[in-house]
Amino acid sequence: MKRSTAFVAMGAIIVALALAMSLYTVDQRKAAIKFQLGEVVSVITDPGLYFMVPVLQNVRMYDTRIQTLDSRDAERFLTSENKNVLVDSFVKWRVIDVRQFYVSVRGDPIAAEARISQTVNDALRAEFAKRTVHEVVSGQRESIMSTVADKVDKDVKGIGVEVVDVRLKRVDLVPEISSDVYRRMESERKRVANELRATGQAEGEKIKAEADRQRQVIVAEAYRDAQRVKGEGDALAARIYSEAYGKNPEFYSFYRSLDAYRQTLRSKSDVMVLDPSSDFFKYLKNPGRGK
């Protein structure tokens, strides 16, 4: 009885081990290749629980998430001016065809990254050779990254890999040409500043001349209007005086004489030399009558 129980337990253990060796799980972040005696039988990309025949079959898992290939050291590239720049970059890539990935590089990520790195290096070298230092440092980085990413992606599709993005982290001048480039940049900025100053001075002179012209026009128009108003006032005063004289000539003459006395005898120090019989003293001699 005890022996039969032991056999049953042993059999259960063997069955459990066989099942454990026969079942495998594919994670959603990975893909699997099933081999039978070294030959590829199938590729599993959907996550779930799967079965295989132990001993005859085996399974290898491959990560399908986006990987980062970061350059260890900055590379030197020549521009169209035959000047060196230091470039630091990184690449985002992932496996999209597991079977092709295995056939091309035996499923080795290091071998795949070596291929990607070489392709990126060649593409960057070609793009930098078309551009000047100014363009690669500040002007066309986005264009370079986009072009390189497209070129590299087309090339590495053959090993079952997709390049998601290529980024330039740093583009610097090598020390021996930095000072020369900075001097040229300073000279260019000074030239632009001088042009802006000259333009500003010319505009200032133009505005000043226009303001002077407008001032002269305004002063002339104001003087014209003032003279017109003054003339109208003088005419009105003359008309009023004439009307007043016409109504009472004697009173008008008396009033004008008083005004003349007031203006002439305003100061005690004033001296007048006149004939005593002059009409100027008519109302002083005979205040009661004007004649």
C-alpha cells in the first residue's frame, strides 16, 4: 500500500515537472521564437500562456520595448569648411521583426547596436559634410536629425529593427577653432549692430525733418489765423469807433482825449514839449466845452 502511494506521488511529481517544462508565458513587452531541434518553428508576439514539447523544443524571448543607444564618446565630424565639430548623439530603436532579427544578428542586441551605431555615424558624417559650422551648430539641427533618422531606419529594417528617433545631444566646436568662430560671430554681430544703428539714425533724421516741416506749417498756419483774427478785430473796433463817433462826435473826441492823457501822463517823469495852444490840451484848458 505504501509502495503504491509512493509511485502515485512520484508520478504526480513527474507530471507536474513535465507540465512546468511544457508551459511558458510570453510577456506583453516581449516576443518569443520557438525552436525545434535548432530550427525556427514559430514566432509568438501576442502575450499569453503557450505550450511546447520539452527536450525537442525550446523558446527564446526578445525584448520589443524601445531601447536607447547612447554614444559613449563624442565623435568628430568635418563640416563643408573642413572644420571639426564634436557631436554627441543617441538613438531610440526597437525590434519589430523577431524572426529577421534572429536570422540577421542571431538575436544579439549588442550586434544590432553595433550595426545601428555604424549606420548613424555614416549618415551624420554625410550630413555634416554638406553644412557649415554655423548651420550645424545653430541653424539646421532639426533637419539633420530628421534626415539621419530616416536613412538609418531604412537601412536597419533589414535586420528586423526600427529606428524611432535620432537626437543630437551636443554639437560643439573643437578647441582649436572655437576662438576663430567666436571672433567671426562677434564681427558679424558688430556688423549687424552698425547696420541697425545706421538705419536708426537715418530714420531719426527723417522723423526729425518731418517734425520740423510740420512745425513750420503749424506755425505759419497759426500766424495766418492770428493775423486774420487780428484784422477782423481791428476792423470790428474801427467799425465800433466809427459808429460811436457818428452818434456823438464830441463825446467820442473827449473820450479819445482822456485815453491819450492816460497813456501820455502815466509817469511823473514823463516830459512833453508841445505848443500850449495845441488841440491836445483842449479839454484841459476848457473842461466844460470841447471847443
